[in-house]
Amino acid sequence: MQEGFSDKLVLIGFPYDYGARLAGQRQGADHGPDSFRRFLKMNNIGSMHNPEYDINIGENLKICDYGNI
């Protein structure tokens, strides 16, 4: 394991929509990482209970947000 990456789940955003702009498509993908973070902070993402294994995934899940690159 690399030093500095000891978290179980790491979020790294890549705000980019240059390809869509070049192709004349709908822009806005560059807002995706920040929108996803706002969604997670709402704490209304539903159950984190896995019925197959009868465990609560959220009890031991550690998420670290390393920001955007």
C-alpha cells in the first residue's frame, strides 16, 4: 500500500467536460464531482444494509475525500 492512501474508500474528482464542448454536446460534466459530494452529504442515500450477508456496510466504511485533481 502506498503511503498516504490508507483509507478504505478514497474519492478523487476529475471535473472535466472539454470533450463534450469540442463535440458540441451538452456541457456540465465538470460539475459532477462536486454534485456527487453534495449528494453524499445529504445522508439520505438509503440503507447500507446488505441482506445477503446480514451486515451493515456503513458501520465500518471509512470514506476520505481527496478533492479534485
